[in-house]
Amino acid sequence: METLAFQAELLVEREGAQEIIESSCTVGGRARKKKQLKATCQRPFNLRTEQRGHLKKEQLMKKIQKLVGEEEKLRIPIAQGLPWSTDEPKCLIKPPVKKNAIPIDLKLHSDIRAVERARFAHQVAEKRSLIKQYKMERERQQKLEEEEEIRRLRKVLIPKAQPMPYFDRPFVPRRSEKQPTVPREPTFCIPQHKTIKCYKMSCNDTSGPSRLQHLPSSA
């Protein structure tokens, strides 16, 4: 019933839409013919999710049936046979005797690092003591040098009697007997490549004015 009512409503809506289209398409007294739309056939959806759901459901049912069958099999009691020890005593095989473990002297990495650290600390202490001794010796030498300098300055500062000048033989400066120096032109050592360059430059300078004389005048 519901499908019939739905189809009837669709037909009514399509007829109204067709009338509107025909009335709008009439231009200049001529009506355009339009194709009538057919009613769509309703078909059920074929979704992959539904197919996967059916497969999952079948797999779950098979798994449940398998578990139920296993539980039913476990419920059936099975008679256990008598042990062989009641008829014939069974001699168990003794396991092989292991040798006593020999303890090994363990060498921990922390112990090795402690020895190395102690050796390094000893080296640092020796270095510091040597630096301290060097500083003390340097200060002692500097102190001795300062005392020696003070002693020398004290000796210099002691006033001493100076000899009296000879008033009967006054000092008279004399003229020097040396000949005056004769000026001489210096001889500089010029490398060969520089001498060639200087020679070319001098030639260019000498040939320049002659070339200018031979050139025709612009007037």
C-alpha cells in the first residue's frame, strides 16, 4: 500500500512538472514537444557491506558449532588403562651427575674503572704538586733577584768622592786630522727582468716624440 501511494505521488509531481515545462517552452505561438519521463523501477541495493556481514555471520556460526562439538566430546568419559608399574616395576634412569662448578674470578667493569680513576687522580695530584713546586721556586728566584737589585742600587746610591779637575791643564779641543769623506754614487743591484723592462720603457719614451712629429696634422 505504501509503495502504491508513493508511486501515485511521484506521478502527480511529474505531471505538474511537465505542464510547467510545456507552458514555459511556448514561444511565438509554437509549443515544443517534450519527451515524457518514464517512472523509475525500484530495485533493492546490493551493498558489499551486507555481503561481508553475511560472510562474517556464517564464519561465526561455524566457529560456535565447532566449539560446541569439542565441548561435547570432552564430556564423554574415556577409560584410562592401568599403569605399567603395577605389572612390571619400572627402573627410572638416573640423570648424569654434573661436575662441581669451578668459581671464576669476576672482573667487574666498575672495579677496572675505579683503578683507572685512582691512577688518573694520582697523576693529577703529582702534576699539581710539580706546578706548586715550580711556582715556589720561581717566587724564590724572583725574590733573590729583587734583593740583588736592591743591593746593587744601594751600592750605586752611596756618595763617593770625585777627583778634582786639573785647573792648571785646561781641556782645549783640537781639530780632527782625518780627511773629509768623498761622496760616491751608490751601485744598486737590479734584477735582469727589471733591467729589460726599464730598457723597453726608456726606448718607448725616446721613440714617442719622433712618432708624434711624423703624424699628419689634423688641420
